[in-house]
Amino acid sequence: MRDRRTARRYALSLPIVVRAPTDKDAASKTGKTNDISSQGVHFTIDHNLSVGAELDLTMVLPARVTGGTAVLIRALGKVLRVDQRDRNGDEQADVAAVFERYEIVRDEASVAVRVE
């Protein structure tokens, strides 16, 4: 099987907050990233997502990763693939999502609010 990825992936385990952008009142779900690139993210979450679903994603790159200050990444994306798995009775899903657009926020006050 040929790898069709064009952007370098970085193996990073970071907290990720996932929300449906069309439902502002929906509760946010949290998970952990497995890897991230400039084009998308692969993450694990305790929630069922559907292929094609639109997502509002928030991640914080800590200062230890950026070499400076913490950076907030806000992205709008779409689910490309969902792999269900069952670990010790916990239902989890591995999700691959593509970024449709994203912004990087370096404002320390904004990042601090999201981290807490």
C-alpha cells in the first residue's frame, strides 16, 4: 500500500478538544492526538464520529514543543476515517481528520485560558 501523504507528520500526544461547528450548544469532547501535520491530525477519542462530519478542533502546542511560548491551534476540519476499537471495556475511536483551515494563536493570554 502506497503512502499518499504529502506533509510531514509529527508524533505528538497532545490534548485535543473536538466540537461540531454547526452546533454551538453541543458539549465538547476531549481526546489525545497521535500525530499531526500541516494538513490534518490523527487522534483518539471516547466518542463516535462519522466519516464526513465537520469538526471544530482545538489543540495547544506547549512551550516544550515550540521552543518558545505555548501556541493554540484552532482548526476546522472534516473526518476522513474512523477506526473503532475496544480497550479494556472502553470504547474508543481512532480518527483521521483533514484540516480545511486553521489558525495559530500565539497570544499568551488566549493560550492560557484554553489550557486551564
